Amino acid sequence: MKKIVIAALSFMIMSFAFAQPGRPRGPGGQYSDRMKMMMIWELTDHLELSEEQAEKFFPSMRLHQKQVLEIRKEEKELFSPTFAKVKKGDQISKSEVNKLLNKVESFEQKKIKTRIDFIKKSGDILDPTQQVKFMMFEPYMRDQVQARMKERYKPPMRGGNPKGKRRF
């Protein structure tokens, strides 16, 4: 009987140990999937999407996000050799900086063109009002997140500073 109880207890302890959340993965950690879902819910609510629209819109949006990620990867690779030089302490000439700036400008134009093309293509799915709302969604979400962060952040009272006044 003791062996069965010990086996059952050890099984329960092991199951609790393995049921704990995993280690965080990169920026956002294990909650990045939750953040993506929340963004989709917010976007669906903000655009007032119907089910049919959502079924068509989100797959095309994922494709657009993949394109933007590829552009960002290319852009990141662009900086690698220059950062390596800076870390070594090598001098960088103005011509190198100008070349880098021209490449950065082309990547920014590529990202803007990709976004504009996606918004134009979304006209097949979204009505014009929804398209405008989509264009304004990113700044809207940024404002919402900042407001929530300010609401949650309460700086400690130090030195008698009035509430809400910051030193810097």
C-alpha cells in the first residue's frame, strides 16, 4: 500500500513540476502569442469586422506581416558589418555613412510601399471606413498601451514629491 501511495505522490509531484510554464522566448517571452491574440481581438473590434471579412482579412494580414519581417531582417543584416567596425573601434568614413543612409532610406520606402499596397488590396475586403480605421489602428493601439501603462505605474513617493510629479 505504501508503494502505491508513494508512486501516486511522486507522479503528482512530477506532473506539477512539468506543468509549469516554460522559459521565456525572446522579447515578450511566453506571452507573445497572447499578445498577438489580443491584438487580433482589438483589431477585430476596432474595425468592426464581420466573420466573413475576418476570415479573408487576417490571412492576408499575416502574409503582409511576413513580408515586413523579411524586410526588417534584410535591414538588420545591412547594419551588421558597420556595427562590427564600430565595436572594433575602426573609423567609419562619411561616404560609408552616406551609403548606409541611402540603403536605410530604400528599406523605409520598401516598408511604406508594402504597407500602402496592403491597405489598397484590403479594399477588396474592407469598406473605406474600415480601411481608414486600419490605417489609424497602430497609433490608436500605441496610445491605448501607453495609457494602460501610465494607469498601472504608480511611482513611489520619495522626498515628498507631489503625486504625479516626476523629477525628470
